[in-house]
Amino acid sequence: MWRLIKRIPVWAMVGAILFAMTQAVGELLLPTQTARIIDDGVATGNMQAIYSIGGQMILITLLVIGSATISVFIAARTSQNLGRELRNEIYSKVLRFSKENMGDFGEASLITRSSNDIQQIEVTVMMIMRMVLLAPAMLVAAVVMAVISSPELSLVYAVTGPILAILIFVILRMVSPYFKSMQRKVDDLNLIFREGLTGVRVIRAFNRSKFEEERFATANRDYADTAIKAMFRMSFLMPIMTTILSLTNITLSWRGAHLVAAQELSVGVILSFVNYSFIIMFSFMMLGMIFVILPRAQVSAQRINEILDTEITIHSPENPVSVNPAEPGKVVFEDVDFKFGNAEANVLDNISFQVGPGQTLAIIGGTGSGKSTIANLIMRFSDVTAGSVKVHDHDVRDYSLDNLRQLIGYVPQKANLFAGTIRENLLYGNANASDDDLWYALRIAQSEDFVRGLPEGLDAPVSQGGNNFSGGQKQRLSIARAIVKHANIYIFDDSFSALDYTTDRKLRAALKDVTADAATIIIAQRVSTIRDADTIIVLDKGEISGMGTHDELMANDIYREIVESQIKEAE
């Protein structure tokens, strides 16, 4: 938590301290003025003193209001700015995460950390700048003023203060583990909720709505039970504080009455002591509120710092090589092995191939054979375990990430479209593309007709995830986005799976003009999509079981089996 607090600008902290102290001094002067107006004015019938002291009290009150207003403004501005900076940093960091980094946290946890946890920090910083500075100052000053007014009566605070502090400490020690558990269980809730939203069609198709409802209800009940246990223990805090401080006031009034009767103390001093007691009680209550949220904020701070401290496993070298994006494309794999993290088995074993300008390399294989992993290694979403991946005769690890990815037009396995318009999604490929460039890309991707048929054309809205388009339309728009980039390496990762055979054939024929000087890699499940490729690689359990043209590979058992199975399906 301290690491995040240190981000607060010095001027903001100084300003908060200054105005908090001004507010505290003003509020502490009011009881003294109350004692004066009673002893010097009311008791003696001196109206001049009443008017004079009353005027001073009004001025002090205005000073308190002004200081409190400015202090709140500084605290609110600072806490929100800190939250904004943390959100920006986390989002920027997560965008640079490798697949392994993402797996360490999980999407649901990252969402919780960038929303709920940061909100918790914002609230805590606001409270710290307002109450942590103000409450101790008022508490100490009130005790000092009480000692000055009556050393004998102030001894009551010497007994009740330590008792209250010990009880607060014990309660917070009891409750802290529950707050940590609550944050973890929020992650679980978000995970289930997110899975339910993204997989709602599957849930309905398999009639598992009841199961998912019960699953969410169980996690929700688990969170609620933990929260109830935490709040039940915290609920003792305020009653204990109120009881002890009420007993303090009773003791002060009882002892003060004896001192007034013995003419050792004035009535005004007794009233000022009651006011000091309320200030002390208010200070303890403010500290109590801080102690309520501080354990949760500490957990949130730890979770935020875990993201900020995560070492990015994929990063640019200090002295990267640079390649002209207009240079014809070339990709080479040399004895590549790859495995995830500390896994025992390799996902890819001894993979070697080459694809040059104007050539098309196709990769086919069963599910989990490592096809998409090859695409990830070229893009440096992951790094090889052994061997090397070269682009333009340079290892991909020698490029800056920006320069490497500038060379590649990538169409992912899942067609990702962003909320906005068709134009905005296509401009992801090239922000400087003209409308003619966009329409050309759409024409190649066999999307021109359906986009022109939309009332808004290029400005037609795209909902989140492109859910207002069919699977085939989303794939074609994703392909058009890659074409707009004018890359010299194209990777199509199972990007034709939602297209019918006719559209698939027309699109691949149209792509030949675009990829004349580019190295093209097509990952597919359908033989019809790849049969015209210059080279086809058959992957089996991470190893190359065959490489050649379609006709050559018909002698390969695995490839022939794939072909025959698809022929039977077509029949």
C-alpha cells in the first residue's frame, strides 16, 4: 500500500496536511470559545462579550468550512488521478503480457484487479488524505487542550484511550484474513459470470442453465458468507467505541460536577470537555472507518502490485534490427522446440520449414497438434524453447516488437471485432488507409457486397465482439483488416472455417494478387482450403509427419486419412 501512496504528489499531500490542520485547529478552538462565551458572557450577563466571542466563533466556523471544502477537493482529485494512472498502467502492461503471463492471472482476475481493486485504492487514498491526517491531529490536539483545561479530568482519557486502541487492534487482526478471502472470491464470481456470458449459447444448447445458476449461486453464497463473517466481527467496532466514549463522558460529567460544586472548575470548562470528548469520539470513529477499509485496501494494493511487478517475458531487445516493411516476405523455422512454462512435454518438436515471397505454406493437423502455436511464435506471442524463428533472415527476437508485427498481417483463429464501426475496425490494419483502400480490401475478402448493402456502408455499427454479424461475415472483415495492412507476411489461422466452399475458393483466388510478394501461411482444418498451397505441412502431436504438395502427401497416412474423412463428410 505504501508504494501506491508514494505516488501521491508532494504538493497534494502538503496541501491536504495544511488544510486538515487548519480545519482541526478551527474545530478545537470552538470548544474553548464556547467555554469563554459561557464563563465571560452568559454567567456575567456581559452582552458585549457574547457578541464579540460569538462573532469570533462564526469566523472560525467559516474557516473550518472553507478548509474542509478545499481539503476534500484535493483528496478527491488526487485519489481519482491515482486511480486513472493505475488503470492506464495496468491496461498497458496487460497488453504486453505473453500467453504465459495471461495464464498466471486469468482474465477474470485481471478485470477485478483493474476495476474493484483500484476503486478500493481510490476510496482508501481519499480517506487517508482526509481522515488519517485529520483524525490523529484532532485527537492529539483535543487531548492536549483537555489537559491544559483540567489535568485532573483529562486523566480519564489516559484510562479509556489505551483500552479502546487495544480493542480496535484485536478486531482488525481477526477480520483481516476474511477481507483477503473476499477479494479472491470476487475473482471466482467474475470468472463464472464471464464464462456464463461468453458461453451462453452453449449453456442453453445443452440445457445447463440450471447447473450454471447453481454454480454461480454457490460461489455467490460463499462470498456472502465470508463477507458476513467479516462484517459481523467488524460490527463490534462501533458499539465498543461508542460504549467506551459514552462511559468516558459519564465519568467526566460525574467528576466535573463534583469539581464545579467545590468551585475548582467552571461550568464553561465542563462544557468544553464534553465538546472535546465528542471531538475525540469523532476522531476515533474516523480512524475506525480507516481501519475498516485499510485491510481490504492492503489486499487490493498487493494484487495491483503483482501485475505491475510482473516481468514481461516477451520484450524488445536493447539494440533491435530494422527491416524495410516493403521488402518481400520470408519466414524460416530452424529446429524449433516449444513448451509452455514448466511443462514436461514439448508442444512442438524439431520444426523446420521455409516459406519465401509469393509462396504459400499450409499447415494442417488434428486439434492440439500445435498449428496455432507456430503462428504465435512468428508473432512473438511466445518465444521458442530451442531453435530459432527467422523473418527476413533475422531471428524474431532481434526485432523490436513493433517492427516485427508491422511486417505481419494476422487473422486470428477467433474473429475479433471491436465495438465501433466497420471503418474503425478496418483502420486497425492501417490508420492512414483511404476509403479506396478499405473497399479494395473488402472486395478481396468477399465482403464488399454485404457492406455496401448496409445503410451506413463503412460507417455501419459493429457491436462488441461483432455480434451483430454472422461468423462468416466476421471472418471476412477480419481478413479485410489484415489486407488493409499491406504486409509482406500473412498468417491466416483457421480463418476460412466459417466460409462456404464457394466463398472460400473465391477469396483465396483473390488473395493471390495481394500476396504476390508476401510469404503466406494458412492454418486450416479443411483440405479444400489448402490443397493448392505450394507446401503443406502435416502436424501430428507437435511433430512434422509429412511435408509436400497435396498430391505428394496423399502417400502420407495421416494426411490421406484427413482427406478421406472430409470426402465422406461431403458425401
